[in-house]
Amino acid sequence: MKIKSCIRIIITVCFMLSIKVSTVYGGVSEDNMQFLKINPSAREAGIGDGYTGLGDSVNAVFYNPAGLINLSKVEISLMHMMYVAETSYEYGALVIPVNEKLKIGIHAIYLNYGVMTGTLEDNTGMYAGTNGSFTPYNLAAGLSFGYEILNGMGIGGSLKYAVEDIAGSRISGIFGDIGMICRIENIGLGASLCNMGGTADGDKPPAIVRAGVTSKFKILSDDDLLVAFGANYVLASGKVTESIGTEYWYEGLIGIRGSYGIGHDAGNINIGAGVRSNLGEGIIYGVDYNLNLLGDLGSAHRISLSVQFGDDNTRKR
């Protein structure tokens, strides 16, 4: 009964939010700040959209802030991604448990497009030479919280500031995310609404409804295999994408993962691996790698480092 109630609540909330926000975003055919759709962290990107229902790391600040309720250690995550052409993507996140119920997190994103050459045009609009160089970039920073309202069920939210700058032409705004998550034994359900809001000039970010369900199974040891199903709904375009992903950990030390996306314009296939090590004194670190195949655009490579600080065996199962 508890699982059915949890599913009913999450579906109802998602439906109400999508109807409400669709009214605001209806008729919008082109969003700005598309970089807010790029998934950070090698592990989470490798699992796919279903991570929204898992939320077991500091990177829940990006996918579903309600997932922070599952953490009981101070945790940091850093990622560098080699993206298409000369583009590079940097990401960092930190979570601090305030008490058993409330967890606070922060994150920052910096996307650099490399150096580009400026051009001039004449009165007829024809090319008329070069005009120095410039470096377009995107920047975002956010503050998140997760609060456990019932055992295994929580809500969360984020407030973030984002900037898009191209040769001095800049737009910026403050946006918000909200999310809900429910975990019953080895099944996780979650949903979030991300990038609500707009700029002073009326520009809209890519508002997205995310939903995910995960389950863990035993192959050699308890919960060593994860299967995740997820879906994203972009409100402005009405586009829906789905994915199925899996992750397996051998002895909790070596992990392999992969996901396949359905309906994605690019990046349908993600594969990756990771290692974990306990340094003692409650310090656990991990290194993860993800290869994202982007079709005609080539590929993207994510490398992440994560560190947990605190007493051993305190993370919720």
C-alpha cells in the first residue's frame, strides 16, 4: 500500500506541475540557456534519466534536490567534461547534512566554448574581415535543500542564478527547481521540475519535468545491481525522452554502468566505469569515467571525483 500511495502522490504532483508550468511556457518554441540541460557527473550521466528516482549522491542537487535526504555525510563532487569541439564543462557540488531531516547543498557549473574569432560585415551584410576574438561562456550556481517529511519520503528545492554571455551580450536570471522522492526498501521513485523562471527580458530557460524509478537486485551481494528507468519532458517543445540504465558494483569497489536513451537528439549511448576506496577515518573517495556517444557530433568524456567525509556505514541503504 505504501508503494501505491507513493506512486500516486508523485504522479499527481508531476501532472499538476506540468499543467501549471505548461500554461506559462506554452507557445515558447526556443529556450535560452540550453547548457542547463547538460547532465553533470560521470556516474549519474552513465545511469541515465532514471537517476531522478535514486538520488543517492551529492549530485542530486542537479537532478532532484529531494534526493539529498538519502545522504548523511559531507560529500563533494567535481567533474571535468571534454565536450564537442573546444568546449569544456566544469562542475562542482557540496552537501552538508544539517540534521537527520534537513540536508543543504550547493553546486556550480561553468561551460567554456573556447576562443572564437569576431567578424565584421559591410552594409550589404557581406563578410568584411575579422574583429578580434571573444570567449563565450555559461555560468550557473545554486543552493539546494532536501527535507525528509516521512520515513523514506522527502521533498527538495533549489534556487540558482545563471548567466549566458556571448561577446559581451549577456542574459541572466534566477531560476528554481522542486522535487520529490520516495524510497521503499530497494525501490526508488522520484520526480522533479527544473529551471522554472525567466530573465528580466522575458527569456526562458529550458524547463524540464524529470521522473525516474529504480530498483536494486542481488547478483553476488546485496543490492549490487541497479536498474533505472527515466523520462524527461521539455515543456516548451513538448518533447519527451526516455532512458534505461544499469549499474553493477563488484564488492562495492569496482563499478560498471551504461544507459540507452530513446528520443534523444544526440547522446543516446552512455557507458562508463568507476572505482571506490575507503581511506579510513570515515573518508571514502571515488573516481568515475563516462563516455557519451553523440552521433555525428562525436563524443563527450566525463571524469568525476567524489569524496565523502564522516563515520563509516552512515549512508542510508
